[in-house]
Amino acid sequence: MKILIFHGYLLRGTGSNIYNANLVQALAGLGHEVHLLCQDREAEGIEWVNAVGTWPDSTGPDSIGELSVEQLRPAWGEGSITVYRPPIGNLLPVYVEDPYEGFEARSYPRLSEEELDFYVGTNVAAVKAVSDRAGGFEAALANHLIMGPVILARSGVRPYAVKNHGSDLEYTIKPNPRFVPWAAEGVEPAAAVLVGSHHTAASMWEALPGLGLEEKTGFGPPGVDTKAFAPLAPGEHEARIAALRDEIAGELPSATFGRDADEAVAALDEFEAAGGPRVIFVGKLIVSKGVDLIVAAWPLIHRQNPGAKLMLVGFGAYEMGLRALVTAVTTGDLESAREIATVGRGLEGGEQEPLTYLSSFFARTPVGYEEAGIEAAGSISFAGRLEHAEVARVVPAADSMIVPSTFPEAFGMVAAEAAASGVLPVCADHSGLAEVTATLTAEVPEVKSMIGLPLGPGAVAELAGKVNRWLALDQPERLEIGRNIAESADRNWSWQGVARDVISASAGQVRRVEKS
């Protein structure tokens, strides 16, 4: 089967990038001919990419130039993957502004109508050229509610499904009604819309009413590479961390965009040397991910687990605010910690907006908290950006993962990956995260009291209590529960299943999300 995938971003990093990289590999592994449009400028170096298609620089959608395809390496089976880079120039529309090498990443609301028209028009011309070359497609997928669906709609590709990843909806469409018509034009002709959770479906139906989406919305959560994310045997943890550390230490300075290799090496070195449990966070360092709650809770966790280490993996606009919070907490400077909580989102670059959960905690900290913070000094490290394959190597070496997002998540991808690794994910009890934890608790009821975190004024103390409850279990019991949640993840989330769901959704066949 010939399948078209439109993804306007990269093929490494986090979120939808990882979704698409794994999806196309799974589709090719099932024997399909996959044609993927994205903006990864280093696609030629990816071992599973068989060919790359490019155009000369475009001066407009009517002058996109001629498509040229370079064969790179033979397919490993009946399936194949060709990556195409539409010539959109250096301006990359995004939902959350982060650095992208070689691009000016600008949020959709900051784009003019002319810039939007150029971006959409150029991609439409590129999709038409790919379709002409391939002789049409039997299935197609547009990622995100904007602008992938409208691009496929205007290009004439049929049938196609849409994958709502969540960030497009929550960060762009809902706060900016200007983009509702763009989304509506793209999703209305779609055969189906895939979402990761009930929460995301309900949010989408509310934001895009009157389009009949309730009848064609189906479950389509991301998958987990359960070979890469798998439990380690006792005694393998230190060696796994050390091997990754040594590889990063030997890499060229430009090996990974945006990485401070020395910082990553130092963080992994500290993680390996932990004299107690290892706890990890993986995600964007932004306020919405709730990383401040982890930092505030850490002295309470460290006090009951001497020698424990916390490693924060990721990057983002709130990093400097988090570093300031770590310094305040681990030097006993609670006055500064309260000020950081008061300024809140102002330290992320926006307007000042207090962090209410953090402020509630620092308004009345537990007895001995200041001393516990000082004792925890040196136990928190920032690893910066790790590639997804590197994350898969270090997560199984942790004892617990914390996922305390304060903003809705379409699906708890990192939580599912932690579970597949046999590592308990302590997650905020809402949106797609709650649906991941509900699946795990239904199949492994022993984790029920430790896995879901209600958000509210007591969130910091509750977070510490849940992590401590898990770490207090005897190691044999933790290992057994870890194996059980890993088996649950393997049953419920695999990329082969995701690939088959995408093909079915393109034909309008979905596991429907019922209205509650």
C-alpha cells in the first residue's frame, strides 16, 4: 500500500516528531511504501530513510520548482520510506517556540496572513508533486489540526485521516479563534480524526463544533518501542548509564543540536553514582509541565531516601527559572523560592502569573523542610537535550519517573515509556495522563495509591508521598510490579498497532471515542 504522511517538523526530539519517526518505520515494517513530508534537514543521515526528495528554494507556491529524489540506501524489506522536504524557507510555524537549527521558529499567532498563505501554498504544491510522482495514495495521514489537514484537503489527497497531538489545539486553536476556520477546512473532509484520549476528544469537539467530528473521532494514542523501553535486570543500571555517558563524552561538538555535552555527561555521571534511588523527569522545561512541583517536592523525597538523585532531561523557556528554584530550595532560601513562585510564568518570558500550587506549598512548608533542602544540595542535575534513543537507554535505569504536567496532555507518552521500562510513572491525574494511569491500575492494581497525582494546593506534598511510598517497597516487590506494568504497556501500546490504526482511520474505520 502507498501511504502519505504529512508532518511539518523534524524526525527526532520529542512529541509528534517521535510519533512520526516510529509510525513510518512501523508502516514500512508492515510492507508499505511510505512517503513522508517533513522539515528534517538531516534526514539523509537517518538509517531507516531510503530516499530523500527536495525542491529548489521556492519564491512562492506557484514557483516551487521541480522535485528531485535521491536514493540513499536500499529498503530492508518489502516496505520503504521516502522523506520529502518542501521548500518553505527558514520560517517554521510552531505551537510552542523553541530553537530549531536553521529555522526561525515562530508561533502561529505571530504569523501574518501572507506568511500563512505562503507556508500552506508551498506545502500544497509539494504534496501535489509527491502525489503525481507516486501515482496517488491509498491512505494518508495529516498530523496536527493545523496546518496538515488543510494542506491535504487543498491538495486533493483522499482519503486521509488526521492525528490531533494536542499542542496544536491547546496552545494555538483554542486561545486564537483566528485558526478555527483553518482547522475546520482541514478536518471536515477527513475520514477520521485520531486522538490520544477522551480528554483531547472532548476538548476538540468543544473548540470545533458543528463539524460532525463526534461521529468520526477514534482512539489513536502514540506507541511505545517496547524493545528499546524494557526493564533491566538487577545490576545493569549503572553500566547502562555509564555507556551512554561515555558515548556523549566522545561525540563531536555539533553531534546534537542544542546539546551541552559536558552538562549531559556531568548529569549522567551523577545519576550513575547515586547512592540511593534514581528519579527522572523527561520533557520540556516549561511551566506547563509542572517541573517546579518536582523541585519543591525533592527535599521531602531525598530526606526519606538519602543518596537519591533527580535528573531533569529536557530544555525549554523555563529552564533558568527552574535553576533559580533549585538554588533557592537547596540553599534553604525559602524567601527567594516564594518570590519565584509569585513571579511564576514571568520567568518563562511571558507576563507575571503566580504558580498557585507552588505558592500554596511555600506559604506553609513542612517542619524541617529548609534543612531537608540544604541536605539535598547537589542531588539535582540538568541533563539538557537527549535524543529519544538516548532517553530509551536511561529511563529503564531509573527507579521512578515523575510526570506532573499542570496543562492537559493528549496522551502520556513518557509515562507509557516509563511503564514499558518497568519504571513507575507518578503522573498528574488528568487528561491523557489519567487514561494511561487508568489502564495501568486496572491491570496492576498494586500501583493505584502511588501512580495518580491530584493537582491542587497539596500537590507538592502528595507528590513526595507517592514517590516515597513506591521507593519504600522492598526491591523484589518493586521489580515484580515493574515487570507487570511493563507487560501491561506492551499489551496496550505498540507501534505496529498504531500503524494499523492509522491505515484503518484513513478509510474511516476507528475505535470510536464515545461522548461521556
